[in-house]
Amino acid sequence: MRAVPITTHGGPEVLALREVAEPAPLAGDALVRVRACALNHLDLWQRRGIARVGLALPHIPGSDIAGEVVEGGPSGLAAATRVVVHPGLTCGRCAACVAGHDSLCDHYGVVGYQSEGGYAELVAVPAGNLLRIPDGVTFEAAAAFPLTFLTAWHMLLSRANLRAGETVLVIAAGSGVGQAAVQIAKLHGARVIATAGDARKLEAARALGADEALDHYAAGLTDEVRRLTGRRGVDVVIEHVGEAVWDRVLKCLARGGRLVTCRATSGYHGALDLRALFARQLSLMGSYMGTRADLDAAWAAFTRGELRPVVDSVLPLADAAEAHRRLETHAQFGKVVLQI
Ligand SMILES: [Zn+2]
């Protein structure tokens, strides 16, 4: 089959269409003919090489996969059924899995990272990871959905326990997770203050439903958030920028406020005044991916038309290098999707 494996670490130029062996499904797997695969930053890190993580090469990346069933395996889904792939790999047997906290699985992995992914004509995935794509939803839109909406749903609902009427500050609302978070928070009756780095992304955040949109490079971000909340601060912060904004976003939290972070793109270190932590009764939470129940709930909202992934561009698989450049230079607004 044709695929774009990572054969050596480096810049986007290391990505090229190659002929590789077809995947051999294990017991419990389904075989899917990939039609669309959306990019994530995870793909870029794999291509560059991740410190402390030894990735066995060659490796086929791609975690957000939509396609057609070739062999349904235990899923019982007929050939040609249109499906999207839940990107979480779990054992299904450990205490966390049994309790429904499967993103805390002892053996947690991500499709396209701990397994071969969707930059290929065929992919083998656990049959239980398939969800049906309803009629009228394109492969490209379906592929643009799972990872970011799963992540944002888990952050807002499973971690922060968001309630209607609360105020949410979404940092970097132009990112995939940010776009998902704005929509999910609005769907659950929250007031949303979004930040972004340029006028186009600020306008797009408003178009997705944000009540307020602020430039996160502006010096007065904290003051502006306090002004917009009657000096109270926000109930929930959705964060993944890290060091560059850490001090300022902590100061945006109301008493009893919860901050959830899923990444630290600008740097890994942030200071904390412990007096603020206890006196203001703050909660600081980490989040990574999400549970199958999170994805099922988010996917149901998507199929009802209540959430919509933003597709920036669709490129053929042969242009994977160009797709990586687009994501790497932040030229995109929304998901960059490969068509296969
Ligand atoms: Zn498990």
C-alpha cells in the first residue's frame, strides 16, 4: 500500500509517499481503508523526534482517522461502513479502565503514536475504537473531530466539571483544542472569554460563539479579564500554552477557580504563589486525551449538529510535507486534513 512513514527524523522534507507492507490486523482489530487523516502537533513531534521517547522507525503517524471498514473484526460492522477512529488505546482490563477512567489506563496509548497511524491507505485499529459516521458528514469533517474535541470535552466536563452559568477563559482559542473548547463551553451554557494572537483568529473565535475575544499578547490581559468579570475572575481556565501565559492566567481565576492544562507549548515551567493556591482555594489540573465516554458524548453532540470541527485545508497524502509545514508555521486556522 501507499503510505507516508517517518523513516528518519528531521524537517517536513523527510516525509514522502512510499510503498510499504499492508498492516496485519491482530485478533480484536478491524482493518480500515483510510479516506482522511487530520494532523495534530503530535505528528510534528514524532517527525522531529521526541526527547526521552524512542520511536521505532519506520513509523506511520496519524491519530485522527476516518475511512471505510474493510474487515470489521469483532465490531460486527459490515464492509464499507463509514467510520471514525477513537484515538485512545486502552487495555480494557486495569482498574482505571474498569472504572471508566480509561484515559488513566496503565497501558494508555494513542493511535498513530503507540501504533501505526493513518498516513496510509490502510490501518489496523482495535475494533472497539470504531464509531459510525452519520450520512451527510464528510470523511474530512469526521477526521477533524476526535482528538481535539475528545481532549477539550475531557478538560471542561470530566476534569473542570463545568456548570451552566460559569465563565470560562479559553487561552489560544485559535488552536484545535481551543476551537473545540469554545464550542463545548457554549453548548453547556457557559460564558466564554477567548484569547488569540491575531485579529483573524479573534474574529474566528467570536464566530464560534465566544462572548469576548482578547489579544493574549496584550499586556493588560489579566486586567481585561477582571474588568469583564466584575473583578471576580473566571471559574475555569482552559490552557495549553504554558510558561508564556502561566503567571497571567493564574491571576484570572476567581476564588474556587479551576485551571485545566493539557500541554505547555511555550515552555514547561511556571511559578506558583502557594498563598494564592490555598487562600483562593484554586484547583490546578492536568488533562491528557479523554475517555471513551467523553468521545461518545462529544460525537453524539457532533452528529446532532451542535459542534463543528473547523477544517483549514485538505491536501492529498502525497503532500504530507506541505501539510506539516502549514501546521508548523501556524498558517492554519482549524485542522489540516490529508485525503487518501
Ligand atoms: Zn487499562
